[in-house]
Amino acid sequence: MTLGPTPDTRIALGRSGLSVAPLGWGMWHLAGTDAAGARLRVEAALETGCQLFDTADVYGYRRGSGFGDAEALLGAVLRDAPQLRERMVLATKAGIDPRVPYDSSPAYLVAACEASLRRLGVERIDLWQIHRPDLLAHPAEVAAVFERLQAAGKIRAAGVSNYSAAQFEALARHVGPGLASVQNEFSALVIGGLEDGTLDAAMGYGAGVLAWSPLAQGRLVRTPEEGGEPARTAAVIAALDTIAARAGVSRSAVAYAWVMAHPARPVPLIGSQNPARIREAAQAFAVHMTREEWYRILVAARGRPLP
């Protein structure tokens, strides 16, 4: 038996009524003002089968530009080609204020959502996520903001990002329809979600899982010699390469396939801004990974045997 979804699989985002394809595209590195170039990337992601398009209000700021730049650039694409909007589940995030750094107070979140709507040039955000937990915000307050924005028709579903299992569950208890998703870092090298209960909590609540940086911020596509990688990373790369050689696909495709094989059905968010690399991700569906191979990669990632 092989593991993982097919290109036709649709992954439910909680009880929101939204479902997405097994691969998504993330815009952490989308920057600048080149709307034509950004459109080429959006179209490449759509051709690859991506439905979930994930951005954030803070994306752009981290690239040394202005707060909201990534949303504004995507908004320019959608103004030039409004038909593309109908083909995507549009997700963005709020709650990071670099001056604070986290703010999930009702006033800030409502204002942030409205600002995202203006930059994106849309009437409603499909999936609106709290980017990082604000330790000074009570879960009931955050849930009330979700309810207010949904009632106003500004968001369809709500999720969280970078939440621990305990933080996710504390908030989920206050959200009537439940949280639609949790987005955390997860890859064949960064496996915390397997060990801290996050993936288990998501499955328990029926929430979708979005995996940011499925290539471990590029570490999984470098050679050990190029990156001076430590032994653990080199071992994971070697395990990925064994499967890649057998399947006749790229190493990155195997890394995506490994993430997708988990029963929580995490959706890897492709981070590349290169259209060819984006399209290459579709090779992941040609990887027929066995249980033995999946666990071999996990053991390499742990750096020690399983108990």
C-alpha cells in the first residue's frame, strides 16, 4: 500500500464548507511591484493544481519593503485578471504588529482584516488566520472577532498559524463551527508537529493542516556540500534522494509527498517564486511512498531510532 493523496483529492478545511487541493502556494517571498511577473507565478501555481493561495499582511515587510506589500501585489494581479480569483481559495493572516510584536485585540484584528480586504481588492477573504498567538488575548475575545467578521461577510472561515496544540484547542473550544485550519512549519526535517500533538489536535477537531516551509526553508534542496549541512540534515537528504532516484522525480517532490502522506493530510505551501519550480511540485503525486520509506525518513529526521 502506498501513502498520500491523489491530484483529485480535496481536503476539507474543518466544517467551513471549503476544500482545497493537496498542494498550495505561499507568498512569503512575493515582493516588489511587478504585477506581470507575479501573475506568471500565480498562473503557474494554478496550473500545478494549487487552490489555496496563502499570504499575510506582514509579508513584504520581512523582505525589507513595506507592510502589506505582498497583499498589494496579489491585489494588483487580481485587478488585472479578476477571473483568477474564482479559481483560488484566498487565505491571509493578521495579528503581527512589528512594533509590539503580536496584537490580537478586537480593535486591531478588525482593522487589520479591513486593511487586507482593501489591499487585496476583494469583498471577502476565504480563510482568515491569526498569524501568531498573542499571549495577552483571551481565546473568547478572538473567537468573538471571528464571529463578528463572518457575520459581516468579510471572512468565510477562520484559522490559526504557529499555534501550539494547547493554544489551538483553547481557541477551538470558543469557535462555534470550529477552527478551519492550523498552519505550522512542517517538513521532513522540521517534525515538531508530529511530536507536540499539533497534528493530532487538528485531526481530532477535523481542522485542515497547512504546512509552511515544507522544504525546511530551502535546506532540503541544497546538497550537504553546498550548505555545510549537519549530519541529521544530510541523512534526511540521503533518504529523500533514494526515493527520488527510484521514482524519477526531484528531491523536493519527495519532500512534498512525505508531508502529504500523513493522515492529517497536511497541505504543503510551495514557497518558490520560480514558475518552473512551482510546476515541478506536481511530481509529488508520482511518488508512491511505502510505510517503510516514510518511517525511514522520519528516523533520519529524528536523528535517533523510534521508541
